[in-house]
Amino acid sequence: MDMKLEVVVVPVADVDRAKDFYTGLGWRLDADVATGEDFRVVQVTPPGSPASVIFGTSVTSQAPGSAQGLHLIVDDITAAHEELERLGAGPSEVFHDAGGVFHHAGTDARLPGPDPRRGSYGSFLSFSDPDGNGWVLQEVTTRLPGRQDPSVAAFASASDLAAALRRAAAAHGEHEARTGAEDPGWPDWYAAHMVAEQAGTEPPS
């Protein structure tokens, strides 16, 4: 049975303030429904995300600001930092972890700058909403094996597809340099590269 993560509930003290903050980041407003003064549900969705975020009045018993380590995945951590800064989210500087596997809680073991090898999963930044709920952005460019069906490629937005095409174009340029010949079958090569990148399997050579 498929079990897909659909919604994350974030505890806030001021619903309108939270709504203004998240929609100000460009998150889509899906719903704002109240059945009375004591119950209100607001749902927003980050750009390109299949999962949404809910906050409101009487939707969780968690203390406002207690949600931490909520992860958003991006394919360019530097561009994401610039965008969040422009939108007023007050992001941290880009960092990587001393351990090189994931990141420690809070600010422990943070090293400045992206992962020196710019490895997938290795670069982060953080920001908080007005209540102190903590978000982490993680740069993922190539998925680990088994994370995707190797026969299926799907893109959450036009910008995700464009980024995958740019990476395929760069890799294909290296492929043509190795072979010393123009590749008339580049559309097939691009497609194979993009599917392999999502599935975490061996890309075409």
C-alpha cells in the first residue's frame, strides 16, 4: 500500500502573521477555512512540492515554534539563499556539516560554505518563520539509488525540468568531448541521463 506524505502541521501563535510570511515566500495558498473563532485551518504549499503545510487555530497541541528540522529540497543552494534573502526570510549562510553525512541539530558542527565537493545532499541553509519554527534547505542534485522508480522520471515544476535539462546538457557536452564527435541522438541521451539522475542509477557514458 502506498503511503505518501501529504501534510506537515506547523504550530503558530498568530495565524495571519504566519500566512503573510509563507505566502510572502511565494508558497501557494490552498485554503483558509474557519468554522468559528476557535477553529481555523490554513494550508500552503511550497513551490514544486507534492506535500503541503497546515497551520491555524486548534489544529495542533504543539507549542508555537516547536517544529524544527523541517526539510525543503532544492537543486541550487546558492540560488535558494539569494531568493530567500530577497524575500525577507532571513536565511542563514550556506553551510555543510563537519561529519559530511547529514547535519547536526541546531548549529552544532556547521562549517561555512557549501560542501567542498558540492556533493548531492551535502549543502544546507536554514531559516525560521516568525514563531521560530525551523526550516532547513538541502541541496539534492542526484538521488541515492532506490529513491526513485528507475523507469519513471517526474518533475514537480518547469524550473526543476529546466535545471535537469541544463545538467544533462553539461554532461552531454563532456560526452561529445570524450567521443570527439557530434551526437545526433542527443535527445535519447538527455532522456536517459535525466531518468538515471532521478533514479540514482548509472548515467549514459
